[in-house]
Amino acid sequence: MFQVLSSAWALLLGMMLLMVGNGLQGTLLGVRGEIEGFSTLEMSVVMSSYFVGFLGGSRMAPEMIRRVGHVRVFAALASFISAVMILYPAFTNPVAWSLGRVIIGFCFSGVYVTAESWLNNAASNDNRGQALSLYMIVQMVGIVTAQALLLVGDPAGYESFVIASVLISVSFGPILLSISPTPAFDTTKPMTLRKLMEISPLGCVGMFLLGGVFAAQFGMSAVYGARAGLGLGQISAFVACFYLGAMVLQYPLGWLSDRTDRRFLILVVAGIGGLGSVFAMNFGENFLVLLAAAFLIGGLCNPLYSLLIAHTNDYLEHADMAAASGGLVFINGLGAIAGPLIIGWLMGDNVFGPSGFFLFMAGLLFALATYAGYRSTRRPTLPFEETGSISPMYPSATPVMVELAQEVAIDAELEEAQQAESD
């Protein structure tokens, strides 16, 4: 652990600041949109636009890095992010914000791809798992910290947007000045979606549905809070609880995954998450109930991402796992784009109002649980000795990070096989 910190502290610090800036701008726009009088449908388009840009960036960033190098891509995308953060309060209309969110999503995706390839290069086979764990910890710490910073400035003014812009600008200092040498960059060509669907229907369908759930948490939770009449501090705590739950429950569910039929666990986790959404929809007037529901939903839904990837890997050869991961990330991104648009309609005053937020998540999670149950009847459960280890990761991961997690899982599986042979 100390070896990872000594070699990658600048990268981890920079990524934490990046996540603070990114988490702050997402929640801040949800609150400011309510102040500006934007409709839920308009805000859903704004929030969905981030995932359009993110998906495009994850596909294009590798080629940009190959052409001009890590440092130039990193610095260029950073300048665009910082500029858009400042421009948000200057052009307060849905079209401008949607375009800004596309740019922000594209640039953050490229920045993550660049930083994650650096992290992979800084880690060795012996500490790659620790590097991945530290990276996920700083991601969550950054997002949770961002919710606290929401209370520092007035969302109706410029201060909070300036803080987000400064954090983004500062984050690149330690990364660009401390990390050397620049790593070689290469990614695996994704597997075709048709082949991926044939190998793991549950993995593909589950990742699409989960993309919508994740977009609801990351993009529309602040919009829900503003529409439901929560105060600024309450919105901050509500959004933070989704990510706190993810941090607390990720590893216990991962431990269960290695000792339980993964399809059954996916069914149970998704079903409980759906019940939690229904409970919040009916009893969300009590703020403590709302916080508990957010903690439970976030804690159950985020580990589903790792569970679905691990389930898909169970039916793949090691050589195909990296290629499959790119396809799964793409499918998840498509769901994330569609999610806010549907929620925006459901949360309309003429439909379900703010409760449509939880209704949407409940519907997707129950659909996932039902499909997992159906798939359990289509082919027999694999013996535990034939399943691979799960590698925890969060839905914001780019294909580079998912490939890194795949390497960790493969190394752990091979190590277990070698120990079994020696015993």
C-alpha cells in the first residue's frame, strides 16, 4: 500500500480533486436549474448530455492519446473543463448547459482514460489490486466531499462554479509535474455486441438497465431534491448517501459474490434495491427515511456493476475478458444516456412528479431481478471452482479501468489455481 502511495500519490491526489470538481458541478446544476425555473424535461436533457459526451470520449480518447500523447491530451481537456465550469452561470439556458455537459462529459472521459493508463503503468503485478482499491477510494471520497462543498457558496451566484473550476485546474498540477515517464498506451478492441449478447445475455441486459439507474443517481438525484423541496444541506446529504452506501457495501457484496450463485445474488440485490426505491417513493416525506433509502439503493446498485462484469467473465476465456469489458461499458453508457430522459418525463408535473425518480429506479431494478431469475432457468449454475474472482469497480469506470480490474481478477484467479496445485 505504501509503495503504491509513494509512486502514485500525485495521480491519486489529482484524481480526488477531479472527482470533487465533477461531483460538485453535477449536483450544482441540479440545484441551479430549479432556481432558474428549468422544467424537469429540460434538466433531464442537460443531465443526459454528460453521458453522451462521456461515451463519445471513451471511444475517441485512445486515438487522441496515440496521436499527440498523454500530456497534451491531459492539458487540453483540462482547459476545456475549467472553461465550461466558468461559463455555466454566464449562459443559464438549457441548450447552452446541454452543450456544456457534452463537452464536460467528453473531456472527463478522456482525462480518466489518460490518468487510468498512468495508474496502470505506475502499478506492478504485485500491487495492482491495491492501486485499484486506492483509486476507487479517492473517487468516492472526492464525490462525497463535493456534496459538502455545495454548502460553501450560493448556487444562485458564481462562487460555487468558480470553486469547481479552480479545483479542476489545481488537480492537474501534481499530475503533470510529478508523473514520469509517460506510459505507452494501448487498448483492446471491444468484442462485438452480438457476440457479447450470445455469451452473457444477463450481463448485457443488466448493464443497460444499470446504466439508467446509475444516471439517475449521478445525474438526477439533485434535481429530485430540488423538485421535492429539500433545502441545500438536505440535497447535499441526500446525494452523498448514494455514494457512502456504495463505499460501505461494495466489498461485503463482493465477498458474497465469490461464495454464492451470482445470478441469485444479482436477483436478490436488485430486488432489495427495487423495494428500497418503492419504500422511498411512499415514505420519502420523512428525511431520515430518504437518507436511509439513498444509502441502501446506492450501496446495492453500485456493486451490481462489478457483479455483472464478474458474471460475464465466468463464461469467457481470460484472453477475451478485456475485449468484452469494452462492450459492457458501451452498453452501460447507452443506458445512462436514456435514463435521465425517461426520468425527466416521469418527474413531470402532469405525470408522477418528484416520486417518478424512485419509480424509475424501482422499475429498472425489478426488471433486472426478474431477468436474472429467468436466466437462472436457462442454463445450469457454474461450480464455484470454475468461477473467477470479482474485482470491485464503480459505474463511472472507463474501459481502461475496467481492463485494469480484469487484470487484477485474472491475476487473483491464477494465484488461487497455483496455490491449489501446490497444496
